[in-house]
Amino acid sequence: MQEFIISNTWKKVFVVIFVSGCILLTISYYDYAALLNYQTFVTRTYTKPTTTEEPTEVDVHNEDKRSYLVSSTKCKILDLDPFSEDAKKYFKPLKYKTCTKNDLLTYVTKEDNIATIHIDLEVIRQYTKGSLSCCYSNITRSTSPKNPDDSIKISNCKEFHNNVTIMQEAVLVKCSSKNTKVYENVHTSVRITKDVQKKISSFDNTTNQPISVLFVGVDSISRLNFRRALPNTFKFVEDHKWVSLNGYNKIDDNTFPNLMAILTGFDQLTAYKVCNPKVGGSLDKCPMLWYSYRDLGYVTGYAEDAASISTFNYLKKGFIKPPTDYYFRPYVMATEKLNKMTVSSMAYCTGPETSGERIMNLVKDFGATFKQNPHFGFFWMNTFSHNDISTPTMMDNKLKNFLTNLDNSGITNNSLIIFLSDHGIRFGDIRLTETGWLEERLPYIYFSFPPWFKQRFPNQYNNFLDNANKLTTPYDLHMTLQDILTMSQLNYTIKPSDACPKCMSLFEKIPQERSCEDANITHHWCTCSGYNPTKLDSESESRLKQVITDKLNNILLNKADVGGDKCSIYTVDEISTRISQKFSYKKIRYVLVTVKTNPKAVFETTISYTGDIVNSTLEIGPLSRLDYYAPHTYCVADAYLKKYCYCK
């Protein structure tokens, strides 16, 4: 009888263990499946629990079945598929659009530093069957003492026949037949000025070959969308062994802070304190690295298309003095006075040429002109990429051909090319997906090193390769640009980044165990821990709604002096939440919250807490706006306020 009782007991124990194991396996399967199920942030429907429960956290150290760009105990950045179903829903390749059905009637040649505009006699019949008369006007920067960046001067139009020598950096050409204008274009050419010639002559490069730098930027393109939208360009950089920083993480919302981090090492708060772009002349006093390069004998240049929204001029004062030896803003402004064709609300065509190709041509001209001289060029394109993930496809072959030209012309033999973006797309439907969240924060960045670089600097080059799959930032790029000056044996002392004292040159070995805190990336922009859909009880949801509503409306209230009172008061209609993955070195918890409001806007923020949501002190991070808000912010001019306003 005793043996029977013991046997029965063991059977019961076995059944309990077996059933418990099955339940645990089932829970584990569905928990893991949930991690791989990338749903949209806002439209997902959540089943509300009837009792208060804390969001389920996932320990990143147990997540070893997914692919990562960066993988350490402090940072894991997911390697997502650029062609996932999530992304493909919002992506439609587009064909290149020409700006004119005719060939260009005028073109520029340069020989012995003399630039000449020619009328192409072979294409005149494409424009008129009758006689043709052409004239040109010189384009110069405004001489206004307060706002010279805001306007240009156009001289009287002087008639010319067949060709004419260019005496200014930019020239407007008009051609007419029978008193009807049939053609209009703006040309420029990089000529060596007397001041630049003096600089070149005085530069001593007999002891060492200095490292030249050319930045080529395309706005709002993520690492993933670079592969998705620019496949031919991607193939070129991969085939030519350009080096990608796969863990390059933006440090703030939009272009200005991310580029200022590169040029100054400042975060946005310090940039506005030291170099307040809303005050005329402040940017001229700002310690941007192109000033250091210029003062040390480099020839410097800066050009950016879309003059009205350019980095230092959109709702900002710009520069009093040209910031570089060659400052192409007057040329760009002149092109935007021509007939424009817009694509996705951007000036894709300015006259008979695309705005993007105009910048590419400037890069080629600048790079070729100073191929044998130390130079620092910063060139940026917005017009075919800023507002849509699909529009870059229109320029894929043009970009590939442009990079091919840099290679064939020998520019890549003498310059470090930094081909990059500032961030991914920041608004639109894709931004409401898991891939959209990641893409906004991870722009593409590639480096092309001159062939002699790795022989001359083997340790630095190997360190750079070693950093390719580590967490890196614009602050590191700032330190790298300083390092280039010391590697070129120039009289320069490296200064730590003000915003990130721990950040370092990419030619040094960056620690594998690096957190977003180490790199001064706030958690809202940090990609080191993903987020997973989370069920919250109604009380927790209500509290989150309230703190976000209060934050939004307080922003408007505090900005009443610059138009906040013209903006509607918000209420939150819908909310979705995702919990951050858990790191063992952190006690703080993070929840990513996305809300739809009334009036219709979509905001996202990261909220940190240490206990439970209802009873903890909640720290609310920056608020991102995910809808396309330009049509709803016409009533205010303040750049910060525009991000939060919905005009009444």
C-alpha cells in the first residue's frame, strides 16, 4: 500500500512538472514571437488588462537569435532588412525626371583659371528657328551689413555673342528670340582668386602631404534607405571598399544640431548659447572647424541647395561674412529665381538643371581645382531626399555617376571623402513603424580614403576599420576632423568635444563596451535598446496621456511671446506604448510612447521611471513630431515652436 501511494505521488509530480513545462514553453514561444512582430506604433490595438501590471521587459543578453549591427553588453543595435514588408508598403521607386526637353543652350569651360560661358551653336535650333540674342548678369552677395545672406545683387544684363569670360563666381544668362525669352540659366565656376592663390603659395607641404576633406551630404537618408533607394550608389561604394560606420547614431532631432556636433562638438543647447543662429553675426564667431582649416592654410568651400531651408538659414540669420573661401549661397539663391519644378514640395529643378546635380557639379569643380592643394569642402543636398523615402531613387544613377567621376578624375586619390546623411526620414507613415523608428536615428555614412592613407597611417586606418561596428556619433566625427589636422603635422591642438568629453577620434580604438550615456546620446535618440509592444493598464495609460498633454501645452504656453497663443491646445486621443529592452547595468526603465492628438498630430517621446508608471516620478524626454506638419504651422515663425504648433 505504501509503495502504491509513493508511486501515485510521483505520477502526480511528473504530471505537474510536464504541464508546467509545456506552459512555460508556450509562453516563451509567444513572448519571442512578439519580439519579432514589428507592428506600427499607433494603429496597433492593445488589449487592456483589468489589473495594474508593469510592462514586460526583455533582457537583451538573452536575445541572441537576431542580427545586430552593434553587439555588446551596453549596446545592441538591430540589423533590420531594408526590404522588409514593413518598409516596402511605403516605398515606391521613382524614375529620374529631366528639367527640360532640350539640351542646355549654354555651358562653361575653364582653362588656365579663366572661365568662359559658351552658347552651344549646335542646339540653338532646339530653342528657336529665328535669330537668338543672349545677355549675362553678374550675381553677387548682398552688401547689407545686417542680413547679407538673405539677398543677392543682379547686375544689368550685357549682351554677348558666342562666348564671354566670367568675372564673378555666378552669372545669370538670358536668351531671347523675337523679344520672347526662350532660355534662362545660372552658371558658376571655381576660379582661383588672388587671396586663395596667396594662401596656396604660402602653404608649406614639402615635409608632409596634408589630408584634404570633402563632405558630400544628402539629407534625411538612413543607412537602410541608402540601400533601398540608392542601390546603384550602394553597389559603387561597396565595390570600391568605402568604409561604413554601421553604428553611427544621430545625437538630436534635425539637421542643425547634428551638423553642429560635427563642426563644433556642441550639443544644441550649447550651440544656441555660444553660436545663437537667431542673432546676426553669432555664427561668424562660432568655433566651426572649417575656420580652423581655413586659418591653417586649407582652401575651404561650402554649398547647400534649397537656400530657404538650408542648415544655417532656415529661420536663422546665417552669416555676415562668407564662412569659407568659396561660399556658393549667392549662386544657389540665383538658381532658385529661375522657373522651378517641385517634387514632394522641394525645388527639384531650378531652371533647366536639377538642384542636386548643381551641387554635385560644384563638388567636382572644387575638388578638381584644388586637387593638389589642401582643401576642406562641405557640400549638402536636400532637394531630392528631404521629404520622402522614395524620391532619392530619382537620383540614384546620377549619384553613382558623380562618385564614379570623383574616382576617375583623381579626386579620391587626394581627398578623404565623407559621404553621409544627418538622420533618416523624420515624419510620414513609415515613421510609425519599427523600422521607421530605427531609420530616423541611424543615417548612412561612408568614408573613402586616399590610397596612400593606409600605408602612411596603418594603425589609424586599422582602428577606423575596427570602429565600423561600434556605436559612433557626430561628436566622434568632430574629434576625427581635429585629428586630421594633427596627422597632417599642422600646428593644431585637439580640444575635447564640449558636449561629449569621452568621445574620440575614429582613428583611435573606440571601446567595444560603449553606452549611449558614454557617447552623450539621450535615450530618446539612442538605438542601443529596441522597444517591444507593451500592454498597459488604463491607469498607467491615463497618466502617460496626461504628462504628454501637459508637456505639449506647456510648450505652447511658454512660447506665447513668439506665437504660442496662435496654436491650438492639444488633447490626446490615442496612445500606444513600447517598453525598452533591459540592460543589466541600468536600473532605469524606459517606455516609448506615441500619441495621436486632437487637433490631428502625432508625437513620440521616451519616458523614464524607476518604479511603476502610476506612482513613479516620470522623466519625459524630447518630443518628436511624426506627422508632416509644415501645412499646419504657417501662423508661427519660431523654428522650435513650429515643431509643436497646430495653428488655430
